[in-house]
Amino acid sequence: MRDATPRGPGSIELAGISKIFPSGAVGIEDVTLSVAPGEFVTFLGPSGSGKTTTLNTIAGFIAPSSGAVVIDGRDVTDLPPNKRNLGMVFQNYALFPHMTVRENVAFGLHKRGLGREQVRERVADALELVRLEALGSRRPRELSGGQQQRVALARALVYQPPILLMDEPLGALDKQLRDQMQVEIARLHRDLGTTFLFVTHDQGEALALSDRIALFRDGRVVQVGTPEDLYARPNSRFAAEFIGESTSFSGRMAGPGALSWGEGVLRGADPNRVPSGERATLVVRPEHMRISSTSADPADNRVAGRVSDLAYLGSHRRVGVRLEDGTRVVLEEPADPSRGVEYGEEVVVGWRAEHGVLVAGGSE
């Protein structure tokens, strides 16, 4: 076993974890990450980016090719899953169809040799946590998808683990149930103080639930930060375009905070300090853009185009504007039927410099 510095119940340290499969495919490469006790950390990224492989390596289902997994200051890299003191919730609920809810939740406790009264108390507490205490005698086929997912959560929480791992747990639910379960998962995390590791490809889930997000791409972690960090201060074009909708302007840096674009210059925040002369992209979120009707509008950047598409979204409309060079700008405006732009209308779109972020790289 490798030396490790103790941190406390629920802490995780990944030290240079890599996994190369027998086929030669690289699952993950040099993943290094610290998770503090009680944190809610989400692994976010497209399919095949390495997020589930990383979770399974933490759980002990996959042995890393190199690196170390340290839980609560103890190196568990070579330990089997049942020796790691973790709870696990999968996308498919894996409930025993012939057992009641109560029996499903109790099953693992009986296997661990707990006494009947202790099992009864633990199961009752777990079902109360997920608000299913009245449904303990039902079988899985008598439950909705959301209720079955709550049973899976209760079955993981009944062990009272300091760390709960969740692999796409809401992927099989419809949008309304996903939204409801997000509220329940956030409540459980708040009430229990347990460390949660959550895998998803859904950026909305990641933004809504997480203390921090680890963004994966091609087996590597490319950015770690709060939801606000990743949304407002992306460190790459990939991060900017994967999380949330945005408009991207590509060009070359003309100086600090200035992007040479077309015949002019666009200005933006430059937290990544992209060197002058390098290819770069200015990324702007739709909520920061406005139809700039007068020269008195306090916009640092303006581009002209024609309205190409409109989408009504309840409280607002999403407006697409096609610029002369083919760039599609996306912005939001209040859904006021007495105001707003129309299809084909020529408009000027403006935004403040501090509302755009410059990142390295861009299309030629």
C-alpha cells in the first residue's frame, strides 16, 4: 500500500489514475482529483469521455493501469469493492422483482449478518429518507420509475456509507421525473452530509446539483470548478460549447482582451490570458446579448445580421441571427407579444465586453 495523508470521512483522492484496456484503448489518462468530505461532485462529459470508467475505478469494479485511489486517507487501489465502504446507485435500478420494497432494501443487510431489529430500524430510516415509508409492502412492478429509483437510493443509503456513487441514475426517467428526482437528490445530500459522486452527460443536472463539476473529454479531466466557474469562465472552447448554449467568434488575438474578427475587433474578458497573435474564440452566452437598437446602447461589441429563427420558450424567446459571414448568433429576449423582432428582420446585436470570454483555439 502507498502512503497517504488522512483527510476525514468521505474524502477521495485520485492520483494520476489511468486505465488502458487489453484492446489498447485508453479509458482514462492521468486523472487527478481531490474530493472533500460532504462534497457533491459531478463527472460530466460526452459518451466515451471516461467519466463512468473513473467512477468504476473508484468503486473497485475496474483496476487502474497506474495511479492510486485513496479513500479517507487509505489507499484502496488494490481492494475489492466490498472493502471500500461505498454506496452505489446504477442507471438500471436492479431491484429484485419478487421482493417487496422493504425486502429489497433489507437484502444486503441480512447478507452482512445484522440482527433482525437492527435491519428493521435501518430499513425504516432509509425509506423515510427517500419518502417511501408508506410503500414498503409494494413490489417494484407496482411503483413508478421515480419510486423505483428512490428504492435504489434507499438500498444504497441503508448501509450508511460516507460516500455515495451514482452512475447516470436519472437517465431512464422522463423530464418531469428527472426534475423531481434532482430535488430529492439535492435534499438527501443536504440532509445527510454524505459525499456524492454523480455521473451524467446532462449539463442541466450537473449545473443544478453540483458543488463542483469535473468536465471530461477523451479520458482526461479538462476543467474542474463550480457550476458558475464552468459556465461563466470556461477554460477552452470545448468547455464553453459543451456547457450551455453560446455563440462563438473565431479569430486571432489582437492584444489583451481583443479579438481580431472580420474587419474589426471584438472585446471580451481574458481570464485565460491568451497570447497576442494566437488563434482564439470569443464565447458569449445568449442571456448577455441584446438587440442593440440605438447607438446610445451601452454595448462594447456590435454585429449586424438578419433574424433567421425564433423559438418561444415561455418566459422568453430564443432568437437566432445569421450574420453576413454565416455565423449564427443566439440571444434571448422577453416573450412579449407586443414587442420583439420578426423573421427576416435586419438587426444589430450588442453585448458588453465583460460578458464574453476569450479562450485559446478556434476554427480557421
